[in-house]
Amino acid sequence: MTIAENRSPEQHNDPLLVGVDGCKGGWVAAFATVATPDRLISIEVHDHIAPLLARITSGEVAMMTVDMPMGLTAAGPRRCDIETRARLGSRASSVFGTPPRPLLGCATHAEAVALGRSIDGRGISIQAFNLIPKIAQLDTALGVNPDPSLFEHLIESHPESAFAELAGHPLTTRKRTAEGRNERLDLLDTVFTTGTDLLRQRHRGAAHDDVLDAAILVRTAHRVASGTAVILGHDDRDDRGIPMCVAL
């Protein structure tokens, strides 16, 4: 685990707002507190999602938003993905189709395509297939019978949609370009009054755009906690009781 922190002593006991994005090193998490949501206090990179989820069950976290599908269908698309894609217009391709849960055990893209087509007639893109290890890790960490109270503090989100919600329109720049990074940094400068120096540092295991994605999800976590977020997918849940919804 790597940590970069700008936290004052009094902030250590404040409930946390956390945004989490998948990255090459595992998971990158950005932190603020409920008391000071405009102060970015920490960036952490973990190789597994479990330690982050444990901070919910320990009571440290008020709200965590994660950019990874949680609730999964047995077959067919999720309504929240359809609604998220519709809001992004020309950037709809940034929302990958979520694989049904049976595909999580597939070892190759060809196997996943064949199984997907046999289940509901859909294949799976290579981009979505490449997410399967992290979707499966999160699914395993949540378990077959997750505590429903966990989802009072944990919800799925989508960074590109969260940036679009903040800007008032889908962004036209691509996040991995210098122009795209600068546009997103400028937007995050309107969210956080302190701590944005953390967004301009390198964090081992996480690309620059992953860190920015985690940071915008801190804003979404605050919006969910304060009851002002847009929730796509409404009250849909999968057969394990895991919400199939996206917060913006």
C-alpha cells in the first residue's frame, strides 16, 4: 500500500468520504471527511479492495463510491448502465456493458464471448473482459450474503459521468491526454479548496487519470451522503441483494 496524506490531527476521527477507482496496482482511493468535504486529505493505493471495505464495517467511512460494477445480473444488461450511457451522449462508449455474474469465471475473452452469447445473446467487449478480475475480486469480497447495511455506505459510481454532472455537460476531452487532465484538474479545483497538490503528484501503481477519477468520486460520495446525488437504476438489486445502481 502507498499513501500520500495531507491530514490534520483533528481529521483522523472524522467520518470519511471515499472515492475508489481501479488501477494497475489494484485500487486507488481518495479521501475527504464529512466535516470538510472540500479538503482532499489522502490518496492511497491498495492491491486488494478488502482493506477499503473493512473501513466501512469498522465505522470509519460514512460513504464510499467505487468505479466498478457491484450488483450483477444473471443475464441481460443492467438498467443503470443503459441510463448512464444515455446521459453521456457522444461519450457513451466510456460505459462498458457489465458482464453477467456467470462470466466472472471465464479465463479467456473467447470463452467469455461464447458464454455470454449462450446466456443472453450478447458477447462482451475486450475492455469489459479486462475488468473481470477486479469485478470478481469485488464480488468475492462482498460475498454471497452481504450485510444489507453495508450498502448504506457503499455505492457504485462512474467518474466520466460524475465529471459531466459537475461540468453540466459531457467532457469532450479524453482523460489520458494533457488537455483532458488539465480540464479535469480545473474542475476538481472547484470542488476542493485544499489538497489538490495530491492530484498533481505521482502515486505508485495508479495512473494520473485514475487518481483524478477517484477524486471526483469523493464529490459523489458527499452528494450521496447529503442526499443530493442523482441515482441511476433506482432501487434495482441483484439476486444477492446488491444494488444495481450508479450515483452521480
